[in-house]
Amino acid sequence: MVRNFWNKIVKSQEQRAAYYMLQNLSDRQLSDIGVTRSEIKYRVYK
């Protein structure tokens, strides 16, 4: 039970880090990896 809770916390932190990283890329960099700015939240939290 504690392990499951801990894993959820870790996953949440990883998702926030990925979201922050993608938000700070330029539109050109996002285009290079095939993501639009409007897709970032969906891609990170799906």
C-alpha cells in the first residue's frame, strides 16, 4: 500500500518535470519531436 502510494508520487513528479521541460521548448523544437504546444498536457498526462 505504501509502495503504491510512493509510486504515484514519483509518477506525478516525473509528469510535472516532463510538462515543465516541454513547456520551455520553442515551437520549432516541439515540431522537431512531433508535438504541438496544445498537445503537451495531453501527451504528458495521458
